[in-house]
Amino acid sequence: MKDNGTAIHYVIALDVTEEEVRCRIAKRRIIDNRADDEEDKLNKRINEYFTKTIHVLPFYESQNRLKTVNGIGAVDEIFENLCTIIKV
């Protein structure tokens, strides 16, 4: 990124419970029948998040670069909150 003259200005974390994620994916699986929504693949993605991804959040938080958005609620409201952060 440095070679391209860019940097990470902030990281956005959607605050959603694992239970909510599983519920949403289960609904999407029924509607879209996506292969990546199968139970074993979903479990792997969730495991990857909790064993790897989540651990970078304190780093960005310590640099005041972490922005958290409540990911539960009306889609339009979540979208608006994301847009507010991105426009800053």
C-alpha cells in the first residue's frame, strides 16, 4: 500500500452477534442456495473470523482507526451509518 501512495485510514467493523449472522445466512441459503452458505463452509468462515480477523481490531482501535457500526436493525439505517463513516 505504501508503494501505491495509500494507507488504511480506518477499519469498519459491523457489530453483529454470531447468532444473527447464522440466522441471516440460513435465510440466504434458502433463498439463493449459495454454495458458500453451506453449514460446513459457514462454520469455517466464522472460525476464521474468531481465530484471525477479530484480533486485528484492537490494533486499529489503539490508533483511533476503528469505526464500529451496529449491524443489527433496519438495512437502510445500517447503510446510512456506514455512509456517514465513509464520507468523513
